[in-house]
Amino acid sequence: MAAVQDMMENPTDAGAAAFLAGVCFDADGLVPAIAQQHDTGEILMLAWMNRDALAETIATRRVCYWSRSRARLWRKGETSGQTQRLVDLRLDCDGDAVVVLVDQTGVACHTGRRSCFFRALRGDALRVIAEPQVLPSTLYGDEPASD
């Protein structure tokens, strides 16, 4: 498979600082981050980033989030191997949400599904529309997988 062409130019320190200055973090110092597969548009997950997670993501091109449950940086794939490589980073008009366009390796959801959005309203019920591609125990062993 050919290497993915980054949409984002190589940011300078000044560019990274300008992006971070545009982000309106909430009272907890967080901003919602929507991870989207860059080539298909598939929404993979919603997570949270703080300033350090965003700065690391920009610097390394490997997506890093803030784990609210663990109260620490969470480098996507550090336990499971299901990594996200940054392709582009976008800030919404109010500065209070980011879209992280990624090249996802494997599944994005801790349930073993490609996307965290695997349930949908169908008629009068909430239905599962995607089955796991891999067992969570295969990804995480005994470690709790959810964030």
C-alpha cells in the first residue's frame, strides 16, 4: 500500500503555536476531538485532547489524546497497537472542537469495532450495525480498554 499523502504541510513551531492559540479549551482544559478516517470520511471516535496532547500530536504525527478516566496522556494504540497517524488537523469556527483526520491502523473502538459509532436508531430501537472485528481481550489482555 502506498504511503498516505499528508494534507497538512509540515507545521513549524510558529504554526503549531498559532493552531494551539486558536483552540478554546473548556474549564477542564480539554477540547473534543473527532477522529475521522481521512480517505473515506468514516467517523471513528470522539475523544478529548488537552494542550499537551494536541502539541504532541502535531509534533509526532501520531495521535495522542487526554484520558479522562486515567488522568494522563493516552497515545492511541500504545496498548492495542491500533494506532492513528495524523494526516490533517482542523479547528471548527468557534475554536471549541477539532477534527483529527487520521490513517487508522486496525480498529478504533475499544470494543474491537472499526468505529465507536456502531449503534443506530432503526425504527423503534437502538440496534447494533457493526460487529467486532477483533476481540477486546486480544487487543488489551486484562487491561481495562475503555476511556
